[in-house]
Amino acid sequence: MNLDLLIPFGILLALVIFLIYSRTKFEKDIVQLYEEKLKEWKKHSTSDEKKESSKELVGLVFKKDYKVSVELFDENVERTLKKGKFDINNFKG
């Protein structure tokens, strides 16, 4: 009588072990496939990132009597000022 229940239990145990093994193998294959596709995508993708420039405070402009003076925080901007490459914007408040 014990043998009658042992055979279905053994079949069920074997089936569970087989399903766990096949699922694990399937998950590994899928992960490997996606990793390969990611590597391939990285090779062929071009980064179209646009760099947005932002304003940066590099100096202050003062007026005393009739003389305008510029005080710079960054010495690299001095060359640009000497070349005259700057814009003037009026703020009326």
C-alpha cells in the first residue's frame, strides 16, 4: 500500500525538479540574450546628446563717475573681453 503512493510522489518530485531546472536555464538564456543585445546596441548607437550652455558669472561691471570698470572672477575670460567678443543686454526694471 505504501508503494502505491510512493510512485506518484516520485513522479511529482521528478517533474518539479525538471521544471525548476528548465526555468533556471531559460532565465539564464534570456539574460544572456539581452546582455548581447545591449552590447550590440551600445556599438551601433550614436549619442545625440546636446550640450546646453548655461550662463556663468565671471565678473562684475561697475561705473564710477564716467569710468566703467570690470572686475573678473575668472582670468580666462580676459582674452575674450580684450577681443571684444561679448553682448550687451539692457535690463530695465
